[in-house]
Amino acid sequence: MFFLVLGSLRTRLWQYAGVLVVVVMSSALVTTLATVLDRVHQVSAEGGAEKAAGSLLGLVGGTSGLTAWLLVVNTMSLVVQQRRREIGALRTIGATPRQLRLEIVGESLVISLVGAAAGAGIGLATAGPTLAWLIRNGILEPGPTGGPSLPGFTAGVLGTTCIAVLAAWAATNGPMRISPIAALREAEVERRTMPTGRAVGALVMLGLAWASWDWYGRRSGPHEAINGTMALCLLLILSAWLLLPLLVRPIAALSAVPGRLLSRYSGTLAAANSAAATRRVAAMAGPVLIAAGLSAILLCGNSVSQHTDSRPAVVSASTRTTEPAAPETANERAAKETRQQQAPADTRQERNAVGLRILMVPLITFSAIGILNTLLLATRRRRQEFATLRLTGSTRGQLLRMLGWESAAVVLSGLSTATAVVSVSLAGLASRLSLPTPDLLTLLPWGPLAQVALGCAALGLLGVLVPGLLVLRVHPSQVARAD
């Protein structure tokens, strides 16, 4: 079985290239954070620095690490989905579901171990500079220094490897449970768009979202409301990602309307392709949803947090000026107390800005790689389809325009779903903070939000057109012979 796995990997390295890159980066991030926490714990006697490091680990690991793992799951699911024809053919000639599952899980195990070990080495090397940068910017207290950490290395390798293997195992459940003939049929025409496991997982996430929102609602204070909104949005994003195969059909149909109106041939063909391959569209729109949703809620949460930090000082100043005292003495006392109360808020805002940069850099990097990798896999796999269309008279320009309209539908599906999730979360935040909707809208960072949307659109277009150009350079007769 080991040699069979290695032989299978050699023939489809291009499929696992994106998984390997995401695994390396995920392992590097987890290793770096775990090493930082371990080094701080070794030198921290009173626990203050350890508490700050633990908070940092929870924030960065809970967003960027989760994003990386979701992208690994998404890519593994797409890889297994594209092998349905192969699975059905092998089962028809006598291969058992156990043999095929062990082969696919073995491939993911080899890829994840190699990538996780390489990423853990990178994480150990970057832990020292990361600690120095965090201390220099006031996130951590001085004292801890970089160095090798066995717990950090173990957390990076085992955590990432387990996620990749579990994702591969879960992705093989569907193709292995149906008959070989049904697997061959579903490789050509999708039958069931919403797997039962995803539906159950989505219901669990929705229940957790309600429970977290209720738990934070029992605590008073604006920061608790913001934290509850962040937790709610994160769980709703996970729920929407799991429900995408069900949601993407009506959303993609609406997103394809501009293509149908502006391009009778390419736009109509793109709309038909999107309607016939909802699982593929859902897999392609998933990284866009994750990237746009998490980036938007982080930006909005930071903006509202800065507003809430600045409000108490203004209220305190206006209150103190009414005390019965001499005018000059009262004004001086009010100004002094205002500065004293504003100083912690300013410090908190500076740390929040640094923390936001820490969160956004790996999040944007992982999301960009996930979007490009998913679109590249989905587009390159359609070589036979493109060859057939070219042999029946379609030109390269028509196919490229078709791919452009398909990418527009994918990006609009991901962005519209993310917008709905973030809007629901912000509506809940406005009710908890007793802020009218117009006032909340004025606090949102519309410029950075527009940059996130344009960045996702650019990555979506790039991830489809570049592999499309490479595939269309090959003569269709050569593609037909190769496949």
C-alpha cells in the first residue's frame, strides 16, 4: 500500500501542490505561535506576559489558523470530488472502499507530514524575530527570547497533519457509500448537491452561534458585545461555508444575470455551467466567503472598538465640568482627568492596531493562496471540456470570456454570502450597543472593505484566467489524447 500511495502521488503532484503550500504555511503559523507561548511561559513568573501571549495565540490562531485549516479541508474535498470517476472505475473492477479510502488518506498523510515538518522548521526559525517584534511593539513584556521548542514543533506538525487527514477521510465518505455505477454517473452529472454530513455540521454550527451569542449577551460592556459579535460572525461563516452547496444555486443564478445580458453565447454558457456544477462552484466560492467575511468582521470590529474606547473620556469631561468649584480649577481638573482616562484608551487602540496587522497579514496570505489554488484546480481539471468545446467550433476568446463570467459568478456568490453574514452580525452588535443603524454605518471602514472586495475579485479573475490561458494553449487533440 505504501508504494501504491507513492506511485499515485507522483502522477498527481499538481493536484496536491496547493494543499502542500497551505499545509506548510499553516504549520509554520501554529508552530510560531506555540513556540512564542512556550518561550514566554518559561520565563514568566507572574503570568502577565503569558496571559498576553495566550490572548495573542487565541486571536491569531483562531482566525488565521482556522482559515488555513478550512482551506486545507476545501482543497482536499475538491481533490476527492474530482476523482469520482477514478473511484467509480476502480470500484467497478474490484477495488474495495477500504482500499481506496486508505490510498487517498495515505496520500494526504504523506503530503501533510512533509509539509507540516517543513512548515514547523520555518516556524521555529521565525519565532525569535516574531518575539522581538512583539516586545518592541508593546504586545508582550520584555524577557522571553527565541529558541527551539519541542511543544511548538509538535503542535505545528500534529495539528496540521491531523486536520489534513481528517479532511481527506471525511471527503471520501460520500463516494465510498454509493454504488460504483452511481459514482461514475455523479462524476459526469451531479445528483446530490448537499451531503448529509455538511448539513448536520451546519446545524451544529448554527446552534453554537446561538449559544455563543446568548452567552456573551449575559455579560455587560461594549467590548463583550464586540467579542460576542466576532464569535457569532465566525460561526455563521462556518455555517454558510458548510451550506454553500445548497445556497450557491440561487445565488449563482442571480450572479450570472449580467453575463447573460451582456454576452449571449459566453455568458449563457457560463450560467449553464454554474447551474450544472453547484458543488464545484461552492468549492470555488468557499475561499472567497472565508476571506471576505473574516477580513470584513475584523475591520468592522476594530473600527467600532476604537469608537467605544473614545466615548468614556468625552462623557467624563462633560460630567466633571459641572462640579461646584471655581471655573479655572474645575476646567483644569477636568482636563487632567480626561487625559488620564484617555491614555489607557489610546494605548488600547495602538495595541488593537498592531493586533489587527498581525491578524490580517496571515489571513490575507492564506486567503489569497486558497482562492488561487482552488480556482486553478477547478479550471485545470476541465481540460477535456474545453477541448470538446474547441473541437465543436468555440474560439479561445469565447472560452476565456466564458471563464471570466464564471469567475464573476463565483466571486459574487462568495461576496454576497459574506455580506449577508456580516450584516446579520453587525445588526446584532448595533442592538447590543444601542446604536442606530445610520450611526453604525458611519463607523464602518468603507475604504478597506472596498479594498477587500476588489482584492477578492482580482484574485478570482486571476485564478481562472491564468490556468485557462495555459490550458487553451494546448491543441484540443493533444488534450483528448492525454485524458
